Amino acid sequence: MKHYIRQNKSIESIAIGKIEMGINSIRKGIRSGEDVGADLDYFFNQLEKVNKAMYEDLFMKYSIARLEAEKKEINEIHS
């Protein structure tokens, strides 16, 4: 039986993982952009303090995913 040593994760890696999962849930239609945005606010703030470039990149991806989801909803309503 192997014994694994638990590796400590930084706030940066945790925030990036949570934000990427949130973006994927918006794209798949599992959750709405508003729900995800409320949950990810803390992680976006932490990432902005630690890594500004990654924050800007992920925030852009989040914004695009949210706009695409809203566009799908509008197209479904008008169809």
C-alpha cells in the first residue's frame, strides 16, 4: 500500500481551478452566469492580487462564456 504525501496548493492554483470549472459549467449550460459569478467573485479577487495577467485572461474567458450563454437563451426564446 502506497502512502501519498499531500501537497499544499496555493491560492492561485485553487482559484484558477475553481474559475475554470465555473466557466465550463456556464458553457455546458449546467449553471447560469449570474450564479457562477456570485460564487467566483472571491476567487477572482484573490487571483487578481496574486497574478494579474492570469486574472485578466480568465475574466475575459468568463465574460465570453457568459455572453455566449445569454445569446443562446435569447435565440431559444425567439425561435
